[in-house]
Amino acid sequence: MQGSNIVKPPVARATHIHVPDQGQPPARAAMRLALLGVAVLLVLSIGLFTWYNLAHNGRVYNGVSVLGRELSGLSHDEAAAAITEATTGYPAGNVTVSGAGHTWQLSASDLGASVDVQRTLDAALQVGRNGNFVQDLGTQLGSIVGTTQIVPVIRTDPAQVDRAVAQIAGEVDQVAVDSALDKDTDGKIIVTPSSSGTVVDRQALTASLTQAASSQPFGAASLVTEVQAPKVTEADLEGTKAQALSLTEQPITLSASDQTWTLEPADLRNLLSIDHNGDTLSAALSSDKLASYLAPIAQAVHADPEDASVSITSDGVVLQEEKAGAELDTQAAIAAIQ
């Protein structure tokens, strides 16, 4: 017999076959690329923003100018000098003031109008530095291709504005007239008439002038007037008039030793004063005026005291008795008269 080898069939085994990834869906891949691009752009923007800010630390950013004068890259002092040079002769023109039937033309020098270099410089340095990253980045990127014009800040001199207001008011004001106690041709006490006045509202005019001169070209200012009522009217003085008449219509006689002095009604009227106590008026004989009136009387009354003395004459021994002095008590006299 012929021998033969029997070969067993191979044993079948299950194995895991790794199939290479054929790629993500196109939409997801595109999104990842977009996010990666945004991240790179953001990093570049932050880096560019940081570099640009460091390069312009304390300096004006690109594209900033004042009246056409470029300030790009200038330091604080350099920019201040450039602004001063660029604004020579600025502002110009006149502020027109109208009202009360008048018109006035006030120049920049009349109002002390000039460029506030520091505030203008602050505005230039503030461009691209408002503290908001997105806005600052946009402003700085925009300045590379565009320009930012800074309008010069104008200031006025308050003292010169006040002088201008006073000058205008001096031409317009018709102040109120208070009623007063006076004397007629016969020397009698009378009450003079009061009248209302018209005056410039100085506060409003000051504000209007300051506003009109704050920009170029200058604007116009309006003159506002207001009625000024008298502080004292005829009715206020009726009671005071009666009081004044009672004080001045009868003479007063002063006597000292063998001397006399008479204050006639005319004298008393000259000594009269009207006192204001809040809203109340009262008539009285002025203490100061009375003191002045009594000064010559005090001199006439005055006498120095004399000591007792003994003298020997051809007629014998003479005894001179002492004499008391005399002095006017002015305050007591004033009180007695009043």
C-alpha cells in the first residue's frame, strides 16, 4: 500500500481588521480650520495691538491731526508745540450780540478766546485709548488708512467776558429808582416817586457769550433783559414820612449855663436819617450827624478847672477861689435831643 500524509485544514480565526480613517465630514473640517484661523488672527491682532501700543507709549497714534497738522507719533511735548504752532491766529471772527435794540461785535481778544492746548492735546492722545479693546483696536487699525481730525478746544477768559458783559450792561441798564424822603423848595419833607428799571441779565449773557465763543465759526449771543423793581416805593415811606415830620417840624433848644442853641426844623432835616431794618423803614435823627453838629457847641461849653490861689497885691491879700471845669456830655446830649 502506498502511504500518504494527511494534512489538516487550517484553523479559521476571527481577526480585527483596522481600516484607516478616510477623513472627517467636510463641514466639521472646515469649521475647525475656521476656528483655527480666528485663533491665529486673534493672537496676531493682540500681538500687533500690544506692539503698536508699546511703540506709541506716550505718543499720539497715527492718523491724528489738528487743523491739518499731523501729530502722528509725536510725544507729549512735541505734540503740544505742534498744536500751538498750528493754531496760531485761531480762533478768529466776531461774536454778534443782539438785543434791546442794539448790536455789538465782540472779537476773540475781547473775550480772551484762545486755544486750550492742553485739553486739545488730551483729546489727541485719547484717540485709540478709550479703554475698550475692540473699539481701540478698530480705531488704531482705521488710523493706518484714515485720519482723525481733532477740533481745537477753545476757552475764554472769565475776567474779559465779565468786562464785556459790564460794558454792554452799562449801555443798556436803566436801573430802578427808589422812592426817598426829600425836601421841597420850602424845606418840607416829601416822598419822591419810585420807578421800575430794565437791566441786563448778566448771568445769562455770560453763559451765552461763553457758548457762542466755544467753537468755530463763532456763534451769536442773545441779550436778555429783566425788569428791576424798586426796593422802596412811595407806600413804603408814608409811615416813615409821618415819623420824619414829627421829628423835624418843631425846633429844639439846647442850653448850658447861660448859653442856648436852637436846632431849627431845617437843621433837624439835615440830621435826619432813614434806617433799613430788613423790609422796615424808620426815621431817626442820626447819632453821627448829631455828634458832628454838637462838636462846636462842645468847644464853646468846654472850660478847664482852676485851682484856688492866693495872691498879694497893693490892695492886700487876694484869695481866688477854685473853679470847676465844664465838659459837654455829647452822648447824653444826643440822647436828650433824640
